[in-house]
Amino acid sequence: MDEAFIRYEKDQQQIRLISKGEWTLGQVSRIRKKLEKLSIDREVVWDLSAVSAFDSAGVLLFIEFYEKFKKTQSVEISGYTPAQKEMYDLIQEHTVEDIPVRQKNFFEDLGRNSLDFFTDIKDFVAFLGQLFATFFHGLFNLKNIRIKEMVYHIHHSGFNALMIIGLTSFLVGMVIAYQGAVQLAKFGADIFIVDTVGISIVRELGPMITAIVIAGRSGSAYTAEIGAMKITEEISAMRTMGFDPFNFLVLPRIFALMISLPLLIFFSDIMGIFGGMVASQMQLNISFTQFIDRLNEVLEVKHYILGMIKGPVFAFVIAAIGCFRGFQVSDNTESLGLHTTASVVNSIFLVIAFDALFSVIYTELNL
């Protein structure tokens, strides 16, 4: 929530709305946008003591949402001045009983959403600029690189994810082998299931599965951790004390994920191929020895390298978006949830988009 106009605080008994800044004609559209996002599910206490300016447009907006909130929950008003009360009474006296609700326009919504989208892109580019500036500054000041924090995040983002990565990859390998076996058995080409499983896992599915799981697991954790620090004003305290949040919070996470994700992809490849071996044995009676012999013939090193190249790229995308969304969190838990969700969605989408880009490049290069 934009602190310039309204702050949203929620506890078990009530919701506290604190209006701030200038509630005037020039700001009405921005304030309306914030008020429409509020979730009102319990008693409301609306504090107007921090409002610095109130004109008729601001009072009309207040009346509109006051009446709207009052239909479902009790609303208590506090902190208003005699002048504000006098203006409120005057407008209420000369206002029709039912305030017309402003109808949303498709093109207006389209324009607003487009503006928000391009604002997000602009902010992300600025974030990347600050990130690379901090990175290159760290190259010339190696003592500022925080090795201890990197090791901590490698453990939490990498080692602790081995179980879920291994299980997911094993199951995907089994699914590919089972589905492929049904089709290949029709043509008596059972042994080619090894080619299908080995190349698809190492080249495409291993990196993709690992990146998607890490985006949901570690990327969301990065957003939640940094967002919680933003809410508790720890990041503001760091800046006040002269510490760079990018150096302390962002770079260790990005470096840790860029180191751990390729290792997780290697583990994912092994477990995926093992799942294919098990399914091939059960469905087509291809022994482990036959499977491994055929794998040695068809699985070239280049397929492994092409899959592994994706690891650092996916890791950078996931970590950068996770940290970026964390810094966007405002001062309430609802914002934390929204940005954590956005982090996962954005990360998974970009991982798939970059994977498609890699596929096009590899095809054009005949790799």
C-alpha cells in the first residue's frame, strides 16, 4: 500500500486504515486504486489524523468508500478535524443519497494495466542496473563478497532441495518411459526408449524441472525473506547504518543459486534417467545393463553440456526476480503474499521463455 495516502494494518479484531497526505482532486484516482484493493472482512477503524489536505473531491471519495465499507462491517472514524467534519456534513447535506459508482472502462483498465506492466519492467531494469553496479564494485573489493552468507544460502537453496528435486525427476523419468514405451512397442523399437529418456532428461526436462521447483521453493523464499525485512524496516535500518542491501541481501542469494542450481540439475539428470531405467525394466523388460550400454552409445557429452549451460541462466533469473519482488513489498502482509505469488509466476514464465529461446538457438546452430 502506498504510504503517501493510506496505510493498512490488520489484526485479529479489526482493520486499521490510516489516511495520509493530500486527499485532493489530483490524487483521487491514485487513492481510489489503493482503496479498491483493500480486503475488508472485520471491524474498521479509519484514522484521518495524518491527512494534510482535504478538498471536496477527497471528501466525496471518503464518503463513497465509507458507505461501501459500512454495508458489510462497522466503521469507526477517528482523528478528523472540525473543518473536515464541517466539509463532510456540508457535502452530505447537498449530495444525493446514492452516490453513483464510477463504472470501469475496458480501455481505461487496459491502459492502467499496460502502464503498471511497463512500470514493472522499468523498475526491474533499474534493479538490474543497481545489481550489476554492486557486482562490479565487488570484483574490485573482494573482501566485500560475503562467503559465509553464500554458503548458508547454498545449503538452504541447494542441499535442502535434493529430496524434492530427486523425487520429482524420478517420477518424470518414469512417466516419459511409460508413455514412450507404449508407442515404441507398437513398432518393435523398444530399445529406443533409452534414447528418448536419456536425451530428453539431460537436454530439456532436467534443467526445466529443477528450475521450476526451485522457483516455487527458493524464489518465493527470497521474496518472503526480503519482504519481511522490508515490513519490519530492517532494510531501512541497513541503509541508515550505511550498509548496501544489494551487497548484503541480493548478491549472496544470486551467487548461491547460480552455484547450486547446476549441481541440482546434475542430480536431477541422474534421478530422471534412473526413473526411466526402472520403468523400462518394468514395462519393456530392458535390464539395467542393456539400458546403460545403450545410453553410452546415444548420450553424447554435448547434450549434457547444452542442458547444463541453462543452469546459471535460470538461477540468475529466479534469484533476481525473487529479490526484486521482495524489495517491492510494502508495509502489510497482504502485499507480501501478492508479491510472493508474483515472484513464482514471473520466475516460472521466464524460465519457460528462456528455455524456448535456448531451444531455438540450439536448433539454429545445429547442436
